[in-house]
Amino acid sequence: MLKKLKQRWKVNGINLVLIIFTFALGGSLCAITARKIMALTPIEERFIWLLIYIVLITLLWPFFVLLISIPMGQFVFFKDYLSKVWNNLSGKKSTVPLIAVFASGAGSNAQKIIEYFEARPAAGKVKLIVCSKAGAGVLKIAYQHQIDTILLDKEIFFHSDAYIIELKNRNIQFIVLAGFLWKVPSTLIKAYPNKIINIHPALLPKYGGKGMYGNHVHEAVISARDTESGITIHFVDELYDHGNIIFQANCNIAATDDAKDLANKIHLLEHEHYPVIIERVLKMQNRS
């Protein structure tokens, strides 16, 4: 049973213990508080007393569980858990845009995006991490934030729409590429028209195209002795680094900068701007 709960909730053994302890302690405090409240009432009829007691527990339980979850480090889990319970009971479907982040590496951009939307739950929610590389750091980040993951098979990605069906089944509405190294196939672009965006570590149209990613870009910029570089956030189409540009930000390059120095400056721009622009695009699309 515990193994099934770990798989269902996407948590490790320690977090599972903390979650169960939070459930138990929150429930106990809820019951004690409800009894003390009932002791102050003049109600003697057993049935009415029990009915009100049950209502009190139902109302108090979410509050106590959320309160206990804070020192237990499980607040995000219980916030999402209670939200799902409420939506199921009310039959209400979430109107928050659900995002899939496609990544291939360490996942620093993915982490910033996840944290940004966790702090702004009404703006959007990272529902899924899609990764092209087993053992990539972004998978660990997803695990820490209790986000579902899909590890892509290259053959299926380029020659099947099975993963697109999976995205649709999970109600994914928007796709963000964050260090995703494979070229996006036309089938995915057609399934999500103007709903896939990418960030490129240069000022497009310069230094774009096949093979221009990561340090390859920074080394090319340094070799050309450019005095500035930056980031470009753009919609994704069938060509590498070609879709309509949404936003650009630049940084100066000192004469003493090497590719590593430039990479650090670009990372700062990515982390500062990418989550904000994602939210802006989501708002614009919601209004249209």
C-alpha cells in the first residue's frame, strides 16, 4: 500500500512519512478542537450533536492540515491535494492554464518557471515535465516539486503522435521549451499552434539555427568579438530559432569576457525574464 501511495503521489519515502504524519496530526488536532467547541454548546440531543460535530470537523480539517503541513515542508502537496478534492467534489474544472515544460539538461530555467508559477497559482501551473534525456537534472527538479514526468523516446517523438495524445489527455494547454535540444516536429506544432515558445541564448536572428545552442552560441559570439548578446523568446515553428519574436533582452560583453562569463550573464537574463514573459503570453491568449 505504501509503495502505491509513493507512486501515486510522486514522493519519496521521507516525504510519504511526513505526509502521513501531517494527515494524522492535522486530523487529531481537528477532532480535539471540534470537541472543545462542542463542549461549549448547550446541545444535548445526541443526533444533532453528532451532526454538528461532523460538520465542524469537515470545516476545520483543511485548515489544520494546511497549518501542520508548513513546518512539515509539505504545504505545496496539501495545497494541490485539497484543490483537487474540492474540484472533484464541486465538479469544477480548473481554469488555470496547464503548462508542460520540455527540457533536456540541468533544468535551471525549468526550476525558475516552476517556482514562479507556484508563487502565482492563478496565473498558470506547471503540470508536466517532458525530458529527452534519462538522468537529466530536470527530472530531479520535477520529483522535488511533485510534478509528473515523461521521458521521451526519440523514435516515438519524431514518428508517432502517441505523446501528443498523452499531452491532450493531461489537458496540457501550453508548451514551454527550456533547454530542449530536439527539433520540434510539425505534428506537435500543428497540435499546439502558437502555444509553444522557446528561449534562445542570443539575439536572433544572429546565432540561430541547427547546432546553435548553449556554449556553442556563446563561443560563436565571443569569437565574433561582439560587444553585446542577450536572449530571445519566440514562438516555435517548423524551422530552428525562426518563429515570431515575443521578447528580447540584451547584456554587454566586456573585452575580458570568455564564453563562460557570457553564459553566466545570459542565465541571469533567462531567469529574470522567461517566467514573466510566459505569464504575459498566457494572459494575452486568455483574452483573445
